[in-house]
Amino acid sequence: MSSMDNISYGHHDVSLYDDPSCASFMSSITIDYAAISVYFTMGTLALLLNTVMAWMAVRRGDSSQSVNSVLFVQLAVANVVMALFNLFAGGAWRLTVRFMGGNGLCKFVKMMEMIGVYAVAWTVAGMSVDGCANAFFPAENRRQQRIRGGIIAGLTWVIAIVGAIPQAIIFHVMQAPVCRDFYQCITFGSFSTDQQEHYYTASFAALAFFGPLAAICTCSVLLCISFAETQPHPPTRRVGVWMTFCTAWAFCLCWTPYFVLHLRHMFDWSWATSEDSTDLTEKLILPAYSIVVVSPAIFLVSRWIATRSTNQTGYFNTSARNTGHHTAGYAVMEMKPSSSR
């Protein structure tokens, strides 16, 4: 089973097909309106929440200087790519029977699906790396932070685009053997042996999940060590750390069930092509895609908590804006009594 290989489900008129085998085949395909509604609802929420997240990250006074703000904007962009090509396109695909977009569109859509997945995964991992770097090198100047942020952002898109190129090679439009004018965007015939497909699915798992997971776990441990040694911390700093931490682990929780199933596919290839496997994959892919809604929700809640905490304490000084320092992915604000202003 290739990575994110879609099966189209749709509504149809079997009277259009003269061949009894074709009519029987078309009658066996059913439409899942509940799943389609979830796809479109989640896609709409993702567009709205990520637009707000990007706007709030950009409008911050230090947005041009904060690496983390830039990475949250990049995460919003990656989430929108997933919303368009994994959720909206996935929902639309399930409303059709035939793929009528042509071979070029087939390759483009499948490549963009994977670009979104990889970009989200490595942006979240990059945020963890950035937070870890800030915790261990707090005295970095603004130029050093920008260089590091540029490297993280650049590597993320290089990995996403290069990693997704094989999708444009293995996916193609083919005609169904039992129905004329029935086409699907599939990988059938792209691999000469099962072993080649095993290698491809393993590389997909490494790039989309296990590589980012390793970076997130390592940085989480290092952050815990750093914060255990340097307590106490201002409220805004703690909120910033938890925002990065929660976003990273939300990604892990959303995708873990899908990739546990993916591992079974790799070790039990006969089951991977069964109907039970296909049904379970369809059920687990939606929780995985929910990261495009969960991550902006975490950002917005964290910003609200940070604002509320600042208003309640009455202590606020934006000296970090002048120094350019931010810790664990969030601008550090010095706290001074309001009477001293």
C-alpha cells in the first residue's frame, strides 16, 4: 500500500454503464456522507483558524525579529496546504467515482498532499529545535537568531518538496479494466517488486513522522533539563514554552495511530491490501489530519492565556523587543512593578 493512496467513493448512476460487470462494480461503491462532511468541516475550520494564527503572529510588534513568530506563520501556511489538498480535495474525491482531472492534475494533487504533510511535520520539529536552541543559547543576538530561523525554514521546505517529488512519479491515471471511461489516480504498476514499495513506504514514514518525532523527543528532554536548572520563570515565558511543547506533542498524538497502522502494513503486506486495512486507514487518517485544526487552536489559546496573565499581574515591560531575545520559542518579557514606571 503506497502512502496516502486514495480510494474514490462516490455517487453514481449505474444505468450509464452497459457492461453488467461494470454496473455491478459501480453498484458496490457507496458514498460516506459522514466522512465527507468531516473532511469539509475540518478543512473550513483549518482555513479560518490558520488565517487568524498567521495574522496574530504577523501583527506582533516583534514579529519581524521573532523566529518563533515566523515559524508559526510557516506552520499556518503548511496547514493551509494540507487543508486544501488533503481535506478539501480528499472530500471532493469521495464525492466522485472517476478521476476526471487528467494525469497532470493527478500528479500535482498527490505531490501537494505530501508537501503539506512533510511541511507541517518538519515545521513543528523546527519549532522544538528553535525553542531548545533559545534555552541553551539565550545570549544570541538578533542576527544569529534570524540565521538559525532561516536555516530551519529553508530546510523544512527543501525536505517537503524533495520528499514529495516521488509522488509525481508513482501516481498516474489508469483506466479500470471493467468500465470504459472510468479512471483513477493510483500507483498501480509503479513498483516492479513489493520490496520497492516497502522501501518507499518506509521512507515516507521516516520523513513524515519518525524523523520529526526523534527531534521533538530530544528537544523536549533537553528543554525539561534546562528549565529544571533555571527556575523560576516569568509567566509569559512558561506559556511560550508550553505552546511549543503542546503543539509538538499534539502532532505526535494526532499521527501516532495512523503510523502504528502503517508499521503493520510494512510487516504484514498481505493484510495491507485487505478491505479491513483500507477501512481502518480511512478512519485513522482523519485524526491525523486534525493537526491542522489543533495546532492553531493551541496557539490561540496560548496567546489568550499569555494576554490574560499579563493583564492580571499588571507587570509588563517589552525590553525583549529591544534585545531581540526570546526563550523557548516566545518573546521574554521582563516583569517589573507597575509603580516603578
